[in-house]
Amino acid sequence: MTAEPNVAPAAAVLAKPAKRQRGPLWFAWRRFLANRAAVVGGSVLGIITLMAIFAPWITPAGPTAQAFLTDALAFPSAQHWMGVDDLGRDFFTRIVYGARVSLTIGFSAALFSVVIGIPLGAAAGFFGGRTDWVIMRVIEIFSVVPPLLAAMLLGALTGGGFWMIVAIAALFGWVQVCLLVRAQIKAFKEKEFVRAAQALGASPAYVIRVHLIPNSVSPIIIGFVLAIPLAMMLEASLSFLGVGVPPPTPSWGQMINNGMNFMYFYWHLAVFPTVALAVTVLATSLFGDGLRDALDPTMKAR
Amino acid sequence: MSGPDRIPPGAVPALELRGLGKRFHLRSGGILRRRVTELRAVADVDLVLPRGGILGLVGESGSGKSTTGLMALRLLEPSEGQILIEGTDVTALGHAALKPWRRRVQVVFQDSYSALDPMFTLAQVVAEPLRIHGIGDGASRHRAALDWLERVGLHRSYGSRYAHELSGGQRQRVAIARALILEPAVLIADEPTSALDVSVKAQIINLLQDLQAEMDLSILFISHDLSVVRSLCDRVAVMFSGRIVEEAPTEAIFTSARHPYTRALLDAIPVLDPRQRRRRTFRDRAEIARDVPVLRRGEVTGPVPEGAGPRLMPIGPDHRVAAVLEGEAA
């Protein structure tokens, strides 16, 4: 059958592009800005990160330098904003360098969580069936074991250390990322653009890499940011219990533990690291929740 | 090499389905997941799509027409029967062996929104088939994609846009460009116009007609919209409950349909003129299923197929209907 000659060929009508419309990211940004708690959380997290990066320029001495031994245990003053600790180290310096440890562990653990969580979540969501069953059972095992108990055991067995804590935190952090990615890929693999690629002969690896993972950026970002405070809390808990980052490297958990010995008189040694930890974890959580609500309005807090 | 490029064009149909069927096993919940019952979504589908022909496959939702299309694309594994692309049986080919044949049969879906990856620019969408088949480099693929956007009636500057910036009709044009950029022999169009406005629908139909003529394309047009099918297709097959119940040249379907289900479909076409508006009677599926046409021996124009029960019998030039002979039990 051929086209009738008097019918103008449809292809001749070149449609001119309409005015450019706002992209989904623009709307996500607007939703994020409307969430005041998330904006404050993000700003606080940004300031803490900047302080951690520029620590040598804003502190009077090195984090382990016992430069103020004669002033040991001094209360907060104009020279020592947060006082001096029992070993003569400027406490503000210790807190700022503690942020370095906390943030580095938080971000590294979140990064490893994502690196483990994406392929497992993608495999579970895409292949389903037996693969999904096995991965989901593994996740269930991780969700019934209390992370702190397991971390204490692993920390005591391995003697702690910086990278050990990152590994332990990632071991428990990937579960959330995996579930988020799995849900997204399950929803997207039935879409017709995936069918169309399969009808072209695309392999599962191609479909996952080129279509499904790029469409999962939102849950991946959300999983990443939400894994950070979990790792920071885990590090602080382990360091508090003495199986985390070993002294003299400043860590907030370790400092809280030490401060407890002086709590009833030299209150500042316990209060400042606790406040620093609380503020950082809270800011990161608020920022993460805000990102989640902005990037995926359909996914509300559980 | 036995690739599709080596097959000379000729009398071989572009696409042929032989006795195609699909059974789904419904399982119980719980751990054991016992097989409870079997659902025959599609059974005994024989279809021949000649080169350059447009075959309409019509039927209501759930009649198995989309399942048939997915099986012809090998996106869904058939439970029985064969799929022949340009004379070659591809039913059992594995992923790698099938890939060159995948180029020959392409698809346009109903939902143009979910048919385009939201993270891709339109040039990337249209160039994707070239990318998957490793044809050309990035720059030449991009050029080919923009050429095709123009060919389906979209300005080249659309290449840098994303799917959400387009209307439904424009998205469907992009989907058509993607399906045709590899110059396939067969296009399976699964209700490509049913989500569109009437005026846009006509444009898409015109576009398909033009491209079909230019490319000598064979189209399997799956639809429930008989007025579209009438203007586009040269043959029509009617599906009901997973089986083909009537197949004939388009005009024969509209003038001398024999099967009660075909008549019910024709009856459902809206009539614009109020004076011509008939009183419609809607019959339910069970009633239609019981009402198997009975043919006198003289009405059958060719050899009567073996077997019992309703089966496709020739009743005119190129016209088959699922029926029983006089005196047989339905």
C-alpha cells in the first residue's frame, strides 16, 4: 500500500522546537530549597567540611602537639576557644581534626557502600528469581545482626584502625543502597525503552550499565548521603569503646571517652566532642532526608 | 556466514509465525509455589506478513495480540510454534546468533513516554541501535540520528533535547526513527497511536505510510482501533481469547465479516452521523465464544482442515474464519 499522492508527506512538516522546559533537576532543586531543615543541614555540613579541609590554617597548633602543657585542663577562653585537654593540647584543634577523621570515615564508608550496593542491587532487581532470593536473604542476615555488636566483635578481633572501621561501616551500609537500587531497577526494567533496547539485541550488562544505573542516580545519591551519618556514628561508638581509631589520632568518640573521666569538673572535655558529633550527624541526616524528598517525591521517609 | 544480509529478497515472507502459542503458569503463593493452573494467552497463531505488506492485528485488550507481538520480537519466549524472519527459523537462536536478526525486526510501542530513556538526549535515543550494533563512530552515529529526526518530521535541534520536553506525537516520531534507523524489514507497531489525539494520530499514520512506501517495509500493526486499521492495513487478522478467529483482506473484513467477534468489533466503531447511529447491542465474551459460526460445505472454498472444533476455514479469496462445518459439534 502506498501513500496517496495528494496527501502531504508528514515528514515535510518540520516541527520547530518549542520553548525549552525546566528539567527534573531544576524542580528537585526547588523542592530542596523549600525544605528549610535540609538547607540548614546542608550548610552546616558544608561549613564543617570546609573547616576540616582547612584545619591547619584555622588552628593554633598541630592536633597532637602538647603545646600548652602549662595550661592543661584550662577552661574555654579567648586563646583556647574550647579549652585545653589534660595533655596540654588545644581542644578546638582536636575537635576540628576530629571532623577530618569523622568525615573521611563517613564518606569513604558511604563510597564503599555504594560500590558494593549498586552491582548487588542491580543484579537482584534485574535478574530477579534465584539471584534476588539469595541477595535478599543475605540482606536479611545483615539486618537482624545489630551493627554495633558485630562491629565490636570485628573491631576487637582485628584491633580496629582507620580502614578497618571503614570496612565494617561499609559492610553494614551497603544494605540500604542495595535495597534502594534494587527497587528502582525493578521499576525501570519493565519500561518500554528497556524492551526496545532488548529488541535491538542489547545484553543485560549493556541495559544495566547504560539505561538502568543512570536512571538510578537519585536513589544512589540518597543511599550515599544516608550512609554517611551511620558510618560516623559507628566510628564514634567504636572509638568510644576503645576498639576504633587508636590515639593519638583525634576522634570524637575517643575524646568523649577521655572527657568522661573529667566530666564533673572539666565539663568541656566531654561536652564539645559530643556536641560536634551530634551536630554533624544531625546535619548530615537532615541533608540526606531533604535530598531524598527532593529527588524522589514519591519515596517518603519510612 | 548465514547472516540476514545474505538472504535474497523474493517470495519469502518478511515475517512468518507458525502455530505460535504462549502458556503462563499461575502458581500459588507461599514457599512451595505449586503450579495451580495454566493460562493459554495465545494459541495456534499462524500469520504471514509478506514483504512490503501491512497486516493489522486487532482484538480487545487481553486478546493476546500484544503477547503475539512480543513473541515475534523474541522478547517473550513462545511456549510452542516457530518464528521465521525472512524464511529463517529464529525461534531457538541464542542471544549472539539472534543479534543480526534483531536488526530485521523492530518495534514501536504504545506508551511513547516510557519508550524513551529520560536520561538520554533524543539524538542518543535515535543513535542507540547503531551503538548496540557497533555501526560507525560517535560522530557519524550522531549525524545519522539527526538525519532521521528530520526524516520523521522533527527539526535537527531536537537532537539535544530530552523526551520530557516533547509532546506525545513528537515522542512517537522519535520512537519510529529509532526503530527504522537500522532499516529493518519488519516493523511491529504495538498500538502506536492509541495514546494520541485524533489529529496527531492521523499524522503518525501518514508518517508510517510514507516510510513504509519509501523503505518497502512490512508492518505488523497491532491495534484495537478499526478505523485506523482500515486506512492503513491491506490485511487484517482478528484475535479473540488468544486465537485468530478471522483473517481477510481489509475490505473483506469490513464488508463480509463472518465471525461474531469481528462483527462485534465492527459494531463498536463510533458513527459520527446521529441519523446513522445504530442501536448497539453489547454481547459479553462468553456469549460470543459460544456462538461459533457454522459453515455449509459449499461455503468452504478450499480444503477443510483436519481436526474437530472451531478451526480456520477458507471461505473466500484469502479469507479465513474460525468455524465448524454443518453437523459438527462446536
